[in-house]
Amino acid sequence: MPVKRSQIVLFYAISAFFLLLNFYFLVRKETLLISLLPVVLTVVAAAVFSMDKLLLSIAFMTPLSLPLSKLIPGLPFDMFLPTEPLLFGILLIFLFKIIFNKGFDKKILGHPVSLALYFYLGWMLVTSITSTMPVVSFKFWVSKLWFLAAFYFSGALLFRNKKNMYWFVALYCAGFLLVIFYAWARHFSFGFHNNNAAHFVMNPFYKDHTSYGAMLAFFIPFLAGITFFKTFKTKFRVLAGIVLAIFAVALVLSFSRAAWLSLFAAAVVWCIIRLKLRFRPLLIGVLSAVALVVLFQGQILMFLERNDQESSSDLAAHFSSMTNVTTDASNLERINRWSCAISMFQEKPVLGWGPGTYMFQYAPFQLTKHRTYISTNSADGGNAHSEYLGPLAESGLLGLLGFLLLAITIIYTGIHAHTRAREKELRLIIVSAVVGLITYLVHGFLNNFLDTDKASVPFWAFTAIIVVSDLYTRADQTAGREEEKGLVSGK
């Protein structure tokens, strides 16, 4: 098709204007940031006309994102680049579409997981208003919104196409592989037996080995499912098997005890699902176990204090050091952070100190007997070290209950969707998503990463996969019943 003369003139006019704009900002403002304008416009166009491709691109970029503080030290704020600016843009477009298109899929908006999510977000908003640091809390709350707008609500639309579920996992893992090879290259220079080096070799992509290990454990169930599910083509199974082996080795070399424990717990849950044990007795059993731990915490603590095994390059010794609460600095620092969170809750049990404020407020609550040589007054090396005690301190009792309600609703929905699913492939997807989320929820007792893109993107994406699968299995079940009624009436 011949190019019109007017199009050629327009092309050169825009190019000349862009060059002049660059020249002006370079000479007058001494910056080349305006050069990023074409990239920004491309991203905006992608978000408007091809949201699915933009979301999948973010999945690949998430493991490779860098904190702004690493690129420009000394700033009073921080964010992950390039993911969080893109996610904020998606949030604006999402809100724009809802306002002007006057609606969204009502089945997703009215789903039990969404209802639990509204309570969780609603109470977080209330405690942001009453926060001791409102600006910090509102920024924290808004950051939750852009993760949810992109990978829960928009993600639910994306995952209506089953292929996009696989694309999401494949692209996140592809980006993650680059981080793994980078970490291994650095670890090799220190010696793979050096467990101290394992704490920082993945930096700056992942803050430390705990978040790195948590995400390795998160994706291993999905990779294992594809590898051992015989319905997939051999080439996909072999590829998934290779990636699974790399992730497994990386998990071992991460020396993250919490990640190892979370994967073991997830394997137990997988066995429970396979055995088709009922959810209610299991929930009662878990709650009873928690009650027993609280009731006999003194005796349990005395037993744990007998373990003096510290972190070690020997894997068995390193794992056994998980219960050392006498000399292991990592474990003692967790107890310090947990103690602070509980003390903060006791002082403000209803509204808490405000979302995102723990790291700024916990220092005065540290007790001398709990401090270690790695203790600080600025939350270095982690936050509350608990996905459960963090909300308790920051948003009070309802903050904790809101997160627990959300987590239980997600897992309950996933298990029931798995039970209803008639397709073997769909059952595999659902159980992989559920078990992956279980690894994080177990890990959440020891660390918290849902304020980062590394964990939030896959966590809410897997939640969206479960919701979409639940809606599909409900519709499929209803259709099956109607078909049965038709056959009966036909007779």
C-alpha cells in the first residue's frame, strides 16, 4: 500500500518536534528523561488496546525489576522499576474503564473471594485514615490497589483464556531463570558451600534469600504438575522438567529454611487434596493445633531452647537450626520483630498504627532481651517478618481477621473448584495454584513480602486463576445438571 505524502510530512514533523523537545530538555533542564516519552506512549497504547500482552510482559519483568533506591540512592520514597509505574498506569486505566464503561464482570465482582477482598481493603482504608502516618498508609493502600487492579481483576479477564495461565507461569519463570543464573554466577565466586553468600547473591533483584526462596517454592508445584502430567506434549514436559530441576537446585542453594518448610507443608496439603479429605474437619484440626500451640507455648519454648544448632552450610544442620531460639540470630530477630508487633497491637488493638507504618514505629517496642547483633531501628532486613502479625500491628484485630478471611476463602474456593472440575487439565491447574499459594501462606508465618511486586504479582495472579476456574466449574456443573434433566425429561 503506497504511503501518502501527508503521512510522510506528519512523520517528519513529529520526529522534528521530538528532537527539538529533547534538545530543549537537555540544554535547559539537563535531563534526557523526555527520551522515554515514546516508550511511555507505547505502554499506554498497549494498556488501552492490548492489556493482555502488557500484563504478560509485566510477569516477565517482575523478577527482573529493580528498586529505585538502588538506581538513585537517597530518595525519600522507593518503588520497583519498571513494574510499579506500569501497574499504577494499569490502575488508572482500570478505573477509567469502570467509570466510563459503567461496569465490570458482575460474577467476578460478586465472587466470595472478591467480597472478602473488599472487607480486607475497606478496613485497611479505614485504618489508613486513622493512621499515625496517613501519607505512608495511603501510599501503602494505593500500592495494594494497583497490584489487585492488574493481576486480580484484570488478571481474571486475562485468565479466561486458559493458555494465558501457562503464559503467565512461563514468562515469570523465564525472567526468574535469568535471576537464578545471575545469583549462581555470584555464588560460585564465593563457593556454593558458603551459606552466608546465599543471603545476598540474588541482590538487587531480590532483597535477600528469603523472598528469593519463597518465590522458588511458589512456582515449583506448577512446574511439577506440568512435568508429571502425561497429557501435555513431551516437549513441554521436558522443558518444564528442566526448569523444575533448576528451581529445585536454586531452592536448596538459597539456604532459605522457611522456603523449604513451606514446600514441605504444601506437599502435605497436596496429599490431603489427593485423598479428598473434607475441608471443615481439616480447618477445625488446624485451628485446634494452633490453640494447642498457644496453650502450651511455655513448654514448647523450653523444648526449643534445648536446640543450639546454628545456621550452617551443612543442609541437615541448617534445617535443624530452624527451631534454635537460643543462639541463632535470624530466629531471635524474628522473635524480636514478632514481640514488637504484639506490643504495638496491645497499645492500639482496634485501629492499629496504620498500614505500612510498622517499620517506622516498631523501634521503641524492642526489648533489650530480644535484641540481637542484627537488630536495627529502621526495619533493615525485613518488616514484621509475618504476613499475619504485620496487619495485626498496623490495622488491629480486624486487620488480621481480614487477611485470614481472605486467605481461607481463596483456599476454600480452590479446593471446591478442584472437586467440581471434570477436566483433568483444569484440576491440575487449580491444585497447582492452590498448593503454590499454600507455600506462600505458610511462608507468611515467618516473612512478609506482599508489599513487593515479586510476591504480589504471582500471589494475586494465582488467586485470579482460582476464581476464574471456580466460575467455570460452577457453570460447567450447572450445564451438566441441565443436560441430565433434559435426558430424564426426554425419556
